[in-house]
Amino acid sequence: MLMLDTNICVYILKKHPLYLLDKFNQSEKIYISAIVYAELCSGVTLSPEHLQTARKNQLEEFIALTTLQSWDEKAAVIYANIRADLKTKGTPIGNMDMLIAAHALSLNATLVTNNLREFERVIDLKLENWVIE
């Protein structure tokens, strides 16, 4: 099971780098966290007004090709453990990244990201980077 991080979704939506579209299209089932979806929706909302409708439509078409996963209690408990672990070690990462990592772990999914430096701090999180050829 593959779950896409926000940065990978943005690359796919922008069609840059172009080879990511091939990886996306060749993957059997792609999951998107509700957290990632929230970040993507925020990006649309913060876009210049004249671009918002087109970007909203593009996002809806993209999401329709994936399986959107709701946040749940299991992910919340895992988030609490990640946050405590990283705080204790003095190696925090961003709150949204912790939420996304927790969601991927709760589903036993591999997180596809171009942000390995942050996510490698999360114990047992499986990672892939499609940006590195």
C-alpha cells in the first residue's frame, strides 16, 4: 500500500518532474491521507482567485484517481507516540508531517515522499522517494 505525501501530490499535479506521472499511473492503488488532502485544499484556497476554480477541479480529478483515507483513533494514538518519541530525542519534525507519518503507520502503508530527511526520524515508517530516479 502506497500513501503519497503532500510534496509528491504537488509534483504530480504540476506534472513536474514529468516521470512522476508514469510512476503514479503505474501504481495499482494509491492512498491519500485526509491530512494531505487538507494541505492540498489549503494550497488551492491560497491560490490567486482567478486560478482557484481550475486548481480545485484539477485537485478533484486527481483525488478521484486515489483512495482518500479518513483520520482515525489508531492514527491519533500513533501520532501521540511519534510526537513523544521525537520530542524526547530532541529531533522534532513538523506537526503535519507527524500526522501524515502516523496515518501511514496506522495503515501499514509506505509513505512516498521527497522529504526523507524529516520522515526518516520516525521509527518503523516505510519510505519511498519517487523523485530520485
